[in-house]
Amino acid sequence: MAAARTETPAARTLELDVPDWPAHRPGQHVDVRLTAEDGYTAQRSYSVASTPGTGRLELTVQRIDDGEVSPYLVDVAQPGDAFEVRGPVGGYFVWDDADPAPVLLVAGGSGIVPLMSMIRARSAAGLRVPFRLVYSTRSPDITIYADELRRRQRDDRGLDLAYAYTRGVPPGWRRPPGRLDGALLREAGWPADLGPACFVCGPTGFVEAAANLLVDQDHPADRIKTERFGPSGGGAA
Ligand SMILES: Cc1cc2nc3c(=O)[nH]c(=O)nc-3n(C[C@H](O)[C@H](O)[C@H](O)COP(=O)(O)OP(=O)(O)OC[C@H]3O[C@@H](n4cnc5c(N)ncnc54)[C@H](O)[C@@H]3O)c2cc1C
């Protein structure tokens, strides 16, 4: 690990120097394997957060308090530590920048990570494909990439953002805390007849609920790509 930066009290971005890191496609992940001194190993998947083609691999990890691997990556690992990384992995949950269709990104919590790689890729390539992000997060203080998203909302033409705060809202926010619902998705997403490419990522329960809302709004199933981060039942983002 070359460096780390704190994103929120519960999440940290790890910058890894991987010799000959190939350009990844936005949305792909890597498998990280940790090995203890006694030989015990644990492996978990983490989405690539960084812009494709920069030569550096960035992962953003959110701590699951009773988890085995994420507390180590968020709180303990230090620059200079070495991990085994395999990847990039996955050819399904990727945004194809040659597809001119508008894009709808729906993130729950740390599900923002692969979607951020798509946002960064679009910007780095100077593309104007319209992107809309609907981001479900508990509260402003634990919203991953909040500052960068604020800046990009101002500077990246054709990128629109909407938040669903599930527990605590910013001062003056017009909606009470609550889960992502069909009304917000209709207001902040794209109508199905524009044929958007939809990417939904987050805890399993969140992904299932959001994908169902999109299907209810007539988005065809083959335009809704999903990535589930956690076990079933992890509904609140
Ligand atoms: C393709 C893919 C990409 C991923 N990308 C990221 C990423 O970019 N950033 C990131 O932080 N995580 C990501 N994850 C989740 C990650 O792989 C681990 O599952 C997560 O870090 C928890 O690992 P752990 O060892 O700390 O917890 P574990 O020891 O595996 O689990 C501890 C407890 O937490 C529950 N749990 C596990 N994962 C979750 C979860 N996501 N939500 C709620 N409860 C959970 C388990 O059921 C168990 O009860 C990704 C998962 C996949 C499959």
C-alpha cells in the first residue's frame, strides 16, 4: 500500500502500487487476500474506485464493525504493507463508454465505489453522456466522496445528483429521512423510454429493492445491471 486517505469516519481509500496494473474497466473489482503470520488467509472483493488508465489502483473500504477484513483495511493497514491483489475481475458490471445511452447510477452506501469509477472515467475521457446518480446514504457525515461529488456536480457537465438520506438529513433538506422510493427514482432518474443503462450497487437488500423499483417503472431487466456487496437482508444503506 502506497498511501491511505480517510473518506469518512467509517471508510478509507487505499492507494495501491501494483506493478504492471492493467487498465481496468469502470465497475470492475479486485480480490484482496490477506495472510496472517500463521498462514491463515482471508479474501474479499473490493471495487476499483480509481480512474481507469492512471496506473494506480485505489480501493475504498467501508468498515463493517463485526467484520473480519474491512476493520483491518480501514483502521490497521499502513503504507508499506503488502497485500495480494488479483484482478481486475468482472466483465458484466461495467460501463461501456462507447454506449451513447444515458446512464442511471443507483448507489446504496459503499455501493458508490464502482459507480464513482464510472463517473471519474466519464470525466477523464471528456465524455458528455448524461449521467444521473441517485445515492442512498445514512447521513451527510458518512457519505463517501461527498466533497468530490459536490465539486463534480458543479463542474462536470451533464452529471446530476440526488440523495436519499436514510437517517439524518442536512439542515434545510426538503425531504425527511427515508429510504429510496419510487417517487425519488422517478424524479431523479431517467424515464424508461430513453433507454438508459442502469447500474445499481450496494447491500443486497438495497439492490433488490432498487432494481424492483426500476422494473416497476418499466425499465427492461436487461438494462439493469446489479452488484451486491453484502449478505441478504442488509437493506438499509
Ligand atoms: C464484487 C464486490 C465488490 C465489493 N466492493 C466493495 C467496496 O468497494 N467497498 C467495500 O467496503 N466493500 C465492498 N464489497 C464488500 C466486501 O467484499 C466485504 O464483504 C466487506 O468488506 C465485509 O467484509 P468483512 O470481512 O469485514 O466482513 P465479514 O467478516 O465477511 O462479515 C461480517 C458480518 O457482516 C456481514 N456483512 C458482510 N458484508 C456486508 C456488507 N457489505 N453489508 C452489510 N453487512 C455485511 C456478514 O454477513 C457478517 O454478519 C464488495 C463485495 C463484492 C462482492
